[in-house]
Amino acid sequence: MAKFQLVPFGLKNTHFPEIGIEVEINQNTESIFISYRIRQGLSLIELGESAPDKTRHLKLWEKTCFELFIKNEANQYIEFNFSPNFQWNCFYFNFQGEALKEWEQMQMPVIDVLLSSDHYLLFAEIKKDYFPEGFFDTDLHAGITSVIKDKKGTLSYWALSHADTRPNFHHFDSFKYKF
């Protein structure tokens, strides 16, 4: 199991609340497991509707959203989006810069959310059965990211690292976790 703290992009000159996003990632032969935990500034973050909506949605990154990018040696990669109310999506890219398209082969991951007055946790289990054949036969790198929307509507961008001059989660130099 690997543990990380996500870092914000360009927040030095804004008034966004101090928050901390901790991530744990692990895998076994059947699944990838990832969790995102927030313990600070939770009351200032927009977590969306409380009613579960376990369906695919586009543009989850326009609100609070947790993301995972997994890239193989051929630079093909998969993007997962998870929202606090169980909305999700998955996109497959044959190459960097390819147009966004939903990856229909991926079935809904197992998503669970725990929320208290001072603690938020989103857990996802992604089954490897739905990945392209041979995808796990090469070295894999992951970008682990999050978009946080505060209650004033301000978006902030969080990642293991930011390799671009703008918040670009698709920049391969930011895919710092190696499976």
C-alpha cells in the first residue's frame, strides 16, 4: 500500500481554505483500490447532493471530483472520475491529446463514501477484468488528482505533482506513482 498527500496547484495567492487530501492506493490480482481522505476545511468544501446517484456523468471535474489516471508503456491511459455522491465516469485514451470519449467497457467501480462533521472518505475498487487485454503486462504509472470546489464556487486542483504551468492532470510527467 502506498500513501500520499496531494499538493495544490497555484493556491498561494488565493483564499481557499487550508485542506489536506490524503490518498492510499493498493492492488491485488483482481482490483485496484484507492481512497481519498479529507480531514481539514471540510465545512468549506462543496460536496454536492447527498442523494446517491450511481450513474455515469460527464464533466465531473467542474465540481468536487476525485480522479485516477493509469498509463501503460505505450502511453495509452485510462481516466477515472469519482464524485462525492457516487457519480462516476471512465475515459480511455490511445494517446495523449486524443479527444475525450467515455470508455463503455468499464463497469461502475465499487464506490463507498463515509462522512462525518470533520472527516470525509471516498473509497473506490476498480476491477481489472474490464481493462484492455495486456494492459497490466507493462509498467504502469498513475496520476492521482482531485478537483475541489469550495462553497463560494472556487475550484482548486490537487495532484501528486504539477508538471505543467497550468493545472493539467493529463501531463505524463505528473504520473508519479509506479505500480
